Amino acid sequence: MKIMVLDTATQRPLINIKLQLQIRGKESGFVTVTTDQNGAIQLDDKYKGHQISALFNGAQGAWVAANEGTKLSLAATKITAKQGSDEKDKETWK
């Protein structure tokens, strides 16, 4: 079954993102998947009707039913490190 993975803020597909799914139901466990170029993951039909939640960026998402066409929304905040200093911190040599 095909499940779309979307960013909660922009509602855009998250492409080429590796994430771990936690599955609740008869076939409980964890599955690591990577989204394709369209932001979709392909999940085995044996998980149909199970509850899934994505572990992504150190946070666990909401639980949703695993069915064809399900949309899984994740908070895809990008963490960036600032390198260097601000203009006001620079010394001026005369």
C-alpha cells in the first residue's frame, strides 16, 4: 500500500527522507523506510489496518491507520548551525 508523507507546516511531500515507523497491531514492530521522489512510502499489505507512527527528528508523530492513500504528516524542522560571527562582532583594524 502507498502512504504519502507530508510536512505539517507546508503540506508538501517529504522526498528522500529516511524514517522509522512504529507499527501497532497483529504484526507489531518497527520498519525503516525511505520516501521516494514523490514523498511516498510503500508499505507491505500485511500492515493494512494497523496503527502506524513515524519516529522522525527525535520525535514521534501521531498514530494513524495504515491504509492505501493514508497521509502521514511530520514536523520537518530543519536544524542549522550558524558558522562565523555577525558583522557587529568583527574587529576593524586601522
